[in-house]
Amino acid sequence: MDFSLTPEQEALRQEFEEYFTEKEKQAPEGWFTAKVDYCYEHDEAWEFHRTIGKELGKKGWLSLPWPKELGGQGFGQIEQMIFQEVRAYHRIPGFDPGPVVAAAGVLERGTDEQKKKWLPLIASGESTWCEGWSEPDSGSDLASITATTGVLDGDDWVISGQKVWTTGAHRCSHIILLARTDPTAPKHKGITYFLTPMDVPGIEVRPILRMYRGHSFNEVFFDGFRIPKENIIGEANQGWYVLMAGMDFERTGVSFVAETRRDFDELIEFIKEHGYDGRSPAEIAVVRHKLAQCQIELEIWRQWAYYVASLQSKGAHVPGEASSVKRVGSELMVGVSQVGLEILGMYGPLQNSSKWARLRGAFEYACQHDLGMTIAGGTTEVQKNIIAWMGLELPRK
């Protein structure tokens, strides 16, 4: 892989840099994180997220890698990664994994009619998407879902059951929904993949508060929730294969790298200028070694994400490699946030609301938030299984 950018890619990167640098100046007062969950937790943050999303839609930046004939810009995965990296480094919202997954499924398996219906809605930024996947007894093992079922009734599928850990369900306009529609089929079959608006009778959303009391997760209950059969992407009972098309792109996202790198860069600048008891943490050997290790691992994570994107841009199906990015990255996020908390000492655990907080409490927030990233989108254990089965072709038993 050639890691250098072409002149065209460099010009695009500069365009992104100028736009997001300016938008960072317009962020709401107290804004300090690009982590998408923050948008779901605060009204003002959500409004900022929606405003930026619509602006990005008008610029065509929400559909950069789509074919031009389908309303996209015709760029590749590398250009998409550049966009995500610059946006996330400047802590600008407006883009989250839901639309990526929804669009990937439609582009990969949707009919011409479905592409005309769903893609403009996603590309415009007018819609927001949550992912109705996990269930109380299945978690990351999505193939084993049984709590949410669908029964065909005329031209509609009637959905009953429950989802859990559904990020943003209390805010989003649409949901990507997996339901068990053939209980007699093997577990990887009998699942159907639906796209549907949330403002339909028969749905109830209940909050799940995180340990820092933030509300981004939800339980979602369905009771007679009707979805027209034309809203199935792919074929009935074949939803697993549609899901996998989107998950690979979600797991290779470089935005998490950029978010973590921004926090890390600000930590470096802080300890260069501030010390405790007359001594800078940068003068302590163990601190320097920990920071050097973080820097090395962040760059490895970034380069691996771009490598996987380059494979995807050539049409390669790389679930093992994508899961490697997810597994390494989510654990590194936890590691970097913990290092930051330790280096800040007694100031580290203080929240943003405290006048004594350092770096706006970013590492206090990250330390509680990032642990969930080893679970969200597939646990570390699930990623290891995918790497073993689909990357190394090891036996399943």
C-alpha cells in the first residue's frame, strides 16, 4: 500500500481541514468531545449534530464513496477515511455509524427502488439512524437473536419483542432492525433486515443510563409494530448477510483513532506547560515511556485502518482485518484514557463542571465512556472469533 496521498486527495483533505477548523469555533459552549454518544446525551449537542449533518449533506460529504449515479461523489474508501479523520479530530459531529451501515446495506443488497427511496434520505442528512440489533439474551452474538420476531401479515411484517443497548433510539428518526422471521431456520438464517421510520405505532423507548448518568443507550420494545415488506433489504430470512456488509465498514472507522489522538495530543501539550509541585510529568521517565507507547500504538491503529480501507476500496471482503481494527482500537481507547487519567493525578477524575478540572474533564469522560467501546459494535471476544474464523480460517470447534 502507498501511504502517501495523491494531489487530489491532499486538496480534498485541505478542504475538509478548513471547513472543520471553522466549525470547531462554532461549537456550543462547553463542547469538548467528538464522541457520538455525547450528541445523544445533551439537547444542545444534538442540535449541533443535526445542523452540521444537514450542512454535510448539502456538500455531498455524507455520500463521498457512493457511485455518482446513486447520488454519491464517486470517491473511494480512502477519501471517506480522510473525511472521517479530519472531522473527528476537530470534534465535529454530524456523522455517525448508523447511516454508514444503513447505506452499505442498501448499496450492497438493495433493489433499484430501495436505492431511490433510502439513499437520498441518508445522503441529505435529514434522517438519523439507530441500530436495533442486540437483545437481552444475545448481546454481540447477533446470529442468536430470538427476542424480536416478525410475522408476515398481508403486505406488512408485524414485529414484536425487545432490543437493548440501542444507541440514540430516543433521538433518531429511523432504525435498522434485525428480527427473527423463521424460528425453524439455522441461527445465521431466519433473520430479516429491515429499514423503518421510528414514528410508527407499536414502539416504546426506555432509557438506560450509563455509569456517568449519560443517556445514549436505550431499551426498545415492539408490540404490533408494522413494517411494509418492501422495507426489507435483501431477502427475507437472509438479513445476516446484509448486516455483515455494513459491519465491516463500521469497524474500520478511523474516526475513533482521530478522537483518541486529539485527546492524546492535548494531553501532551498540557503536561509540557503544567506541572505539580514544581515538576512536569514530562520529566518522569515512566510517564514518557507510557506516552511513547501510546503514540506508537495510535499510529499503528491509524495505519491499519487505512490499510483495511484500501482493501475495501478494491472490493475485497475483509471481515477478519476489519475486526482486527475494531479489537485493537477499542482496547487502545481504554488504555489511552487510563494513561491520561493517571498522568493528571488527583485532577484526572474531576468532571467538566468542576473549576479544578483539567482539559475540560475529557479524560474523566473518556475513561467511563471508552470501556463501553470494547462491547459496542461487537465485544472483543467476538472480534477475536471473527479474526480466527474468517481471517485465519481456523475451525469453529
